[in-house]
Amino acid sequence: MKLETKKWIERLKERLSEVKGDKRFIRNIKAYFDDSNYFLDKGDFIRAFECIVWAWAWLEIGLEVGKIEIGTAHADKQENC
């Protein structure tokens, strides 16, 4: 679980550098991202994984409804999250 969480944290970290749009969506994504790192550092791998899943959910929903967008470097990878 720890390695899987770290993998998704790194993937989201790459995407976050290019996300733009609705500040509330971005704030929520970053909050869940930060929470995931916090729980990972505390050794609470279940909560860390749950938080990164929520961060990805906010990212995917934001993209789907047009509230946020990702710069061109990751636009082609959007479907492969």
C-alpha cells in the first residue's frame, strides 16, 4: 500500500504543476494531496491511500466538468490516469 500510494502521489505531483482553472478545485486537490503525504509520513497507509484517491477524484471531476485543465505536456496522458 505504501509503494502504491507513493506512485500515485508522484503522478499527481507532476500533474499539479500544470493544473490551472477553478481555484476551489485546485485547493481541494492540493489539500487531499497534502493530507496523503501527512498520513504517509505518520505511517497511516490506509488514510494516505484514501486521500490520494480523493485527490485524483477531484482532478478527474474537475477535468470532466471543465473546471480545470492541464497544460499540454500532460494533456495526452489524461485518459491514462
